Amino acid sequence: MNPSSRGFDFQAMRQELRANRKTQLALAAFALILGYALYTFFAPDAPKARRAASAGTGSSLDPRQLQGLRRLPDLAALDKAGELPPSAKVQRDLFMFEAPPPPIVKVVPPPPPPPPTPEELEQQRLAQEKAAEFSGRPQDLRYLGFFKGSPSGTVGAFMKGEEPVTLVQGTILKERWKLMSILDTRAEFQNTKYPDLRLVLEAREASGGATVNQF
């Protein structure tokens, strides 16, 4: 074998690159990988990454991750976030903020309610009169029962406290309460001014003299 056969044949290699597509792609990929490796090695903060890795910190981050972390702001300053600023910056009331005063809101009082109509006034007056009439009903009576009198007819027997009282049908008590009916179990009074106001007294045994009021 002659010496020329043992040397590198650049002409053959050149011809191979021109003719073989796979060889061209492989060479381009090798060049990209080599360029990336050189960029990573000669980057400005690459020595810092090497020093951090060689210092025995125990970090499993690769140089790219360390490089990304060093681009962040100084996180160690966050330890002082709860401290007060220097005294020169706090020589003022901490509760007085430098902000414009709030707008003045005028409180408009609600309008007064409209005056009552004549119909409403009449209803109020009527309700007050009925309440006054009903408060004067003969509720101090306790109904016991009735008996037949002659010639008075049906007579109701009542108790007013400890005093027995007899009333015939049609008797008016307290000026406007008329005894309208006397039955076995109850006696009914009606107001002569307001017929819708009624008082019903039901018969009770012995001392259970409770009254039942209906109106």
C-alpha cells in the first residue's frame, strides 16, 4: 500500500458530500451540536455554573437551569419584606395616606310620606272608635245558663265576680251592649252602634268562668 492510499482523500470526501444526501444532513447536525456546545461553554455566566457545580452544593440542576435561575431577581431580599423602611421614610403618620379626599356625598333625605286621604282618615277614625267600643264590652260576666221566667220569658243567669246576676233577653249593658240571645251553652251580646262587634259568653262549670270574645 503506497503512502498516498493511507492519507485522507479530501477529493473523495468532497465528492461524497456533493453526491450523498444523508452525509450532508449528518454533517449539518454535527455542526449544530458542536455550535450549541461551544455556546453553552463560552456563555458569560458559564463559569458561575461551573463554580456552583464544582463547589459541592449538591444541586442536580444542569447548567441551563442554573443559568435561568440566575436571571431572576435577588430572592434573598424577600427575607426583609416584613421589616420597616428606614426611619427617614416613616416620619409621618402611617394612617394618613397621600390620596385625594373622598368625594362629598350629599345625603338627600327621603321625601315625606304623602298625607293620608280623607278615606284613610275615616278608616283610622272608625277603627279607633270600634276599638274603644270593644274595650267597654261586658267581659266581667260569666254565663251559667238560663231559666224560664214568668212573665219575663227567658232569663239568663250570670256571675259577676261572686255576685249572681240575672238578665232577660234584650237587656242593654254599658249603654251599647244588648243581650241578643240566650241559649243552653252560651249568651251573645251585640253592640248597638257597630253591629259587627259581638261578645259571646260560653257556659263554664264551677269556677272555670272564662269568656269567649268574638267580633
